[in-house]
Amino acid sequence: MFNKLDIEYDGPAVDKSALSLIASVLVVGLLLAVTIKIVLSDKGHNTGLAPLITQNIELSGVTNPITAVLLNFRAYDTLLEIAVLLVVVLAILPTRDHHAPFFKRIEVSKQNLVLLALQRWITPAVVIFAGYLLWAGAHQPGGAFQAGALLAGASVLMFQSDTYQVNYTSFMARVLLVLSLVVFITIGTALIWFEGSLLTYPLAFSGLLILLIETCATVSITLALASLYSSFIASENISVTDHKHRTIK
Amino acid sequence: MNLVMIFDALLIFSMLTLGWMSIFSLSLFRCIVFFVCLGLLAAIAWGQLGAFDVAIAEAAIGAGITGALLLAAWNRIRPHRTKAIEPNLTNAKTSQKDTREHV
């Protein structure tokens, strides 16, 4: 090795691949060491906020601790999440005619029989199950986000055959998209008037208010996730409307 | 070593394998399919940890909606090959070059 030493070597001083290998091994080793240290040092004293929530669960109006945290104890967190989702939808909203109807059904001559049967059987079941999840969120796992995601999955299934089109810039769609945020903010600020602080539900109505907010959130989340999917598949429809902007070769 | 621990170990192993495959597969389509499978296994893992809310959300969003979004995006960026299909089956032999498409 040493008798082949190149005096006038002007390549890179260090081997890049070896350097990255060393770096990744170091990082993985550090992470593993920290994980093992944490696992070994944890003696069960680190219970987090669980006892605090189980003590105050009667004040929340629901019996599911996760819904209690998301919609009552840390409601402003969920409020901001819904706002972020709305911003995302505004960023990717497909530009289309504002005056077109919200929902359009197009007759497609060639129907895929398997897809049609799947839509007919699965979509109603999914809709019912989403309603159940929304209702069950008060006392067992479930809630607005899960129900909304399920409904969005159902709408993705419905979009597969190009029969149904939703215009996300129509008035109706805009109302439904901002519905949850508007309801959430309205209830939250109205509670300042009645209860004295933001998003502090009165004990008698807290379950009802949480259910109302969750229902509106389900509608908005469904439409938001469905519009994410539509923004990907809607390119053919858009290209018809901005035909005049296209450069002609 | 009871059955649950074996199941957990298998779950960890297959999640790591699927994570590796969903990043380093050659074909982008395979990456997406492995990612969806990884989402389903992650839902099972959340269930094993007792976080059923997260498990439902992961199954619906991580595996369902994200998979659909990724497939739709893949459908837009892949090179569309509009090749006329031979009606005669003996002539419709695909060459090895056509099937090797890493997108």
C-alpha cells in the first residue's frame, strides 16, 4: 500500500461514501444508545397526564379521554389544526368556474361493472360507519377526524368512475369548507360572553357542543381531503378551461 | 416467550423491512404499494400499543387517503405509453425492455 503512495494526488481528501457511512452509523448508534438508556431508566414514574385527565373526565362532557383532550381540555389545538387544514385546501384548490354547481353528475357511456357494484355496496356502509364513528367518539375510540377520513375514502371511491364531479370553488363548497372553523370560533368566542374564557364549555351543554363541533369538523375534513384527491385527478378538466393560456407548438 | 411477543417481533421486523423497501425499491409504484402496506402494519402496531384512536386514523388516512393521493400523483408523473394493443395474441409478446420500467 505505501509503496504505491501518490505524491501528486489532488483528488478529494476524504472518501465521501465512507464519511456518510460513518456519520449514519454514529447517528444510528447514538439513537440506539439513547433509546436503550430511556427504556432502562424508565421505572414507571413517568405516567404523563393520564391521572390528571381521569380525575377531570367528568368535567369534559364526554367519557373518552382522547376526545376530552382534543375537544375540551386542548380545544384550541384542534381549532388551529382545522385552520391549518383549511389553509392547505386553499393552497391546492383547483381553479374552476365559480358559478358552476357544487355537484355534477355526468353520464358515462362505458361503466365498469365491478367498480359500480363496489361503489353501490361499500359506499353506503362506509357512510353509516363514519356516522357511527362520529357518534361513538364521545365514549370510545373514534371521532371527527377518523369519520372525515373514512368519508373522504368513500368519496375517493366515488371519484373512480368519472361520473361524479364536485366543484370546490362553488359557494356551497366554500361554505362547507369553512363551516367547522366558523362554528368552532363562534362557539369559542360566544363562550367568552357566557362563561368568561375562551372555549370553556358549560357543564350542562358540553357534550352537545362537542358533538356539534365534531359534526361540522367531519363535513369540512371530508371535503378538504376529497379536494386534495381531486386536485390530483382534475388536470384534464382544468386543461379545458385554461385552453387559451396554453402555448401552441 | 409467549405468542404476543412473537407477533410483536414479527411486526417490528416486517415494518422495518417494509420501510426499507418503500424507500429503496426501484419502481416508484412498488414504493407506493409498500408504503400503503407499511401504513396498515403501523395501524396494527398502534392497536398493539393500545392507541385505538390513532390506529383508526392511521388506517383511514395513512393507508387509505395517502395511498390514493400517492397513486394519483404517480399517475400524473409517470410517462404514459400509449401503445396500441395487438389484437392478435401471438404477436402481442412484450419484450423484456418494455416491462422494465423503473418509474
